[in-house]
Amino acid sequence: MTTVAAYAVPAPKAPLERTTIERREVGEYDVLIDIKFAGICHSDIHQAQEGWGEGIFPMVPGHEIAGVVSEIGPGVTKFAVGDRVGVGCMVDSCRECENCKAGREQYCVKGNVPTYNGMGKDGEPTYGGYSQKVVVDENFVVRIPDGLSLDVAAPLLCAGITLYSPLKRFGAGPGKKVAIVGLGGLGHMGVKIAHALGAEVTVLSQSLRKREDGLKLGADHYYATSDPKTFEELAGTFDLIVSTVSAPLDFNAYLSLLKTEGTLANVGAPEEPIALNLFSVIGGGKTLAGSMIGGIAETQEMLDFCAEHGLGAEIDLIRGDQINEAYERVVASDVRYRFVIDTATI
């Protein structure tokens, strides 16, 4: 076992505190990673506050991990000491079900093992990236291409893949009109990726406050959803809308913006149920879909795509002792666009 410094949530809704945790010995197929940077995702806050259900405490959040391999097990073939690597939202799965065999480990029938706030196959709780080291099976580690610096690559392990997967799945590309709802940690990567895929990109945000940013990131158009005229003007416009917000929306209004047989894909996860008039879907043969991160192979594909197109996250680098303040600012939407922890300061 290796003792490492970490920031943990000791109890539901409590502030994070500096502590130490134990990492398992490096097994035959394990990789020991010296974590260099860890992104702060809004889902870290949902789980720390038990917004999505009961949590396991103490909780070390963090599933946007970028670092360097410092040790490998004797059976490891995919990585060598010194490799630049990342770990996203899961660290294991059953590997035997139909979904795992198809490269969709995130939808493992038996449930994947989350990077934190989960139980590993050894029966021990998993601890995430707000720490100095982590031990992960090589099959759940991805390679960060040389074209991406580790700090801006870290948020790609959740925010990047969460947007890349539905954009690819629902055909974002040349000739397609795509809207991204919300310009935050997820949404800003959605704009970058959709633009790089060749789509015509519109941002739908509550206000025009970030309009200049949105256009710089690659959006062609930017509209305020607080203006009722937006929904009149854009009715029947989009092939695909990806909603990234974690607050309940008027989904009937957003479905009205789709073309016939268009898709509204939801990656934001509100804590409350939504109201839906099914005629909003039936009329026009529309699809209301969900998407959750991506499989390991698709995550690697996303990283390679981002490196090829020079796409990293827009980050605000913070110290470990600034995490609690960062949480407050994420809730207040006061970040452009992803806080990333320099783990050397933990």
C-alpha cells in the first residue's frame, strides 16, 4: 500500500479537507500514475452533496485525471514508465457483458466501477483524482497525445468525451446544424468539438454574457434563451441539440427547435425530474436521447481528435487549498471554463 496526500469530503455537504489515503499495491496489470492535474467537474459537487443519491464517505472526488506513469505491473503491455496518460470516469467494468465487449463499458450491464464514490472489485471504496497518485488497471487508462499539454487535457477525460460521444453518434458534421445548450465546462468543449467536426454551431445560453467567448470558441451563432423571441426565431432549425445544463429545462420548448426527426441529446443530469408533453416528441418524429461519457476506445479516439485539432479545455489552474472556493464558483457559474487542480499543491 502507498500512502498519498488527497483532498476529501469527510461527510455529505461538508467542505473538503486535506488528508491521506491508501493506494493499493501495483498488481500484475496495474499502472501507477503520478497525477499532475485533476479537473473539477460539476458532477463532483453533485456527489459530494448527495444530490444524485447516497454517497460513500470520506469521498475523494475527481474523474478528470492527467499524469505520468511511474510504475507498471509485470503483465502490463499498453504502457511504459514515463508515458503521459489519463483516467476518466470509470476504472473497471465486468468486461464480459454485451456492452463491455462492444466497447461501451460505461453502460456495463453489471455497472461500471466509478473512479470515485464506488466500490472496486476488491470491495474497497474508490478514490479519485484530487490526490497525488492513483493505481488503475491498464485497460481503463488512456494515452494523452504529445500535442496536448496535461493541464488542458485533464478535463477532456469527462467534459471532452461527454460531448464528443453524442456529437459523433448523432452525426454532427458538415451540413448539420447543431446547438449546444449552456456554455460551461461541458458546453465550451461541445462548441469546440462540433466546430472541428464541421457542423454549423449555435450556442443557446441564458444570457448573451458569454457571447464573445462562444464565437471565439467556434460558434457561428449565439442566442439568449431568456429572450422568448429566440424560441420563435429558431423553431424547426436544428438537426441536433445537446443540452449540457444540470438544471431542469422546459424540454418542450427546446424540442420545438428541432427539425423533423431531429434529436435532443441530454448530457446534463438535473437532480429533479422533468416535465414532458409527449406531443413535443411525437409531432415531428423527434428523439429525446441521453448519453453518458464514452467507452475507453472512444475516449482514446476523442483525445486523438482533440490533439489533431488543437483542442484543449479553457482552464483556470488552482491550488489544492482553493478547491472549496472553486466549488462555490462552479455552482455560481463563475468559471471560464474548467477549474483544474495542480496536484503538486495537494
